[in-house]
Amino acid sequence: MGRLKGLGPRLASVRGRVRALPKVAEAFYQSKEWRDLVRRIKAERGKWCERCGSGHRVTGDHKVERKDGGADLDAANIELLCQACHNRKTAEVRARRVGGG
């Protein structure tokens, strides 16, 4: 039993040194075509989240994700979302995709 009690401090020191890899955006989202489309949509619709109305870190997001067959550069498939709504929507879509529900 003595060895198990000593593991706690060792694990705590390892946790502080492990870092997640930085997120790297797909090349598509860095393309001139994507950036121009989102810029045009923001000019037309306003720089506000289409779900909650926030103006904080608003970005273009595919309504139907590309990996689910959504059109890449169709303005009708793009909605403007703040970071919070984007994160929530992405998590919901991932959960449905993985869990099947």
C-alpha cells in the first residue's frame, strides 16, 4: 500500500508538463476563396452571431459540415456564429456523428 500513496505527487508533476498539440486549421479555411466568402457574408448580413446576436469573434461556419457532404463555398450553407455558439454547434454535430443520435 505504501507505493500507491506515493503515486499521487508523481502524477501531479507529470500533468503540468503535458501539453495538448496546438489546433491547426485545415488549409481550406486559410484559402482566399473561403476568406473572401466569409468577408462578403459579413458585409451582407452584419458581423453578428446568427443564433445569439453576439459580436464576439464571429466567424463563418458550415450549416452542414464539409465532411457530412455540405457545400464548401455555398453562401446558403454558411451561417455566422460567435465562438461560443460555434463550439456548442460543433460539439453537438460531433456527438451525433459519433453516437449516431
